[in-house]
Amino acid sequence: MEQYAVEWTEWLVHELFFWEKDNVKKGKIVRAIHHFVSNGLIFLVLVSHLLYPAFWLQTFVLFCWTIIWIQHVFTNGCIVSKVEQKLIGDESSFIDPILFMFHIELNEQGKRGFVTLGSTMLVSLLSLEWIARVFHKVIPFLRATLLSFSQGPHILPSISFPSG
């Protein structure tokens, strides 16, 4: 599956950037787009929690990161990074500046594992937060619904909810 995804993505890059004949330049264009989108999604996580904590935005961010996480897990790393590396002919990746900053040296397999672990942790935390927000929105609805049923002709046991 990994090889198929890399070949398909490379074919797509060649089709999208048909005017550029040099593979190194195509790879650098893909790398620039990859860094822009990745940093943009990291920025969106911060915005959706600090500046504009709207539920729809957090749902959108979770959806995007879940798609990325699925791609990382099923293809053993980032497909876009593999296509970049294949076109440019180098081994640098998105996390190299982070590893350099903390003086961590990893081989290619270690970098893939680091990226997969990081995306797994991020999706897990965002998912837990999303579930908590859903329950925060659903419990008042259920409380109102159950209380309206208990006041009507239906016979329901008395349910008390803690206030707060």
C-alpha cells in the first residue's frame, strides 16, 4: 500500500506541475507546499484553542489531523515527505529542525516512528477533547428531554443530575 500511494502521489505531482521538467524543482515546490500546509494545521490547532474556540473549527481541525494520522499509520510515515525525498534525492524531512533543536539523531525509520507517534498523540488528545465537548453539549439536552418526559403522562423514574 505504501509503494502504491507513493507512486500515485508522485504521478499526481508530475501531472499538477507539468510545466516544470526538473524533478528537484518539483520536489522543492512540493516541500514548500507540505511545510505550508503542516505549519498551517499546527497554527489552526493553536487558533482553535486560544483565539477562536468554536466547536465547528475544532471539529474541522480534528478531521484534518485524523486523515493525516490514518495516512501516517497505514503508509508507515508521510507519503508527501517520501515523494519530496524521492524527487529531490535527499533524506531531510519535516521534523529535522525539531530533532536538530533537541540534538536528537534518528535514522529514517526512527523519524517515521517519531512522526507517527506525534500524530497519534495529537489525534488522541484532540479526540478526547472533542468527545468531552460533545458530552458537554449533549448532557443539557438530555437533561431537558428527560425532565420534560417525566413531567408528562409518561411514568419515568426520577433522575437527578448534579448541578454545574
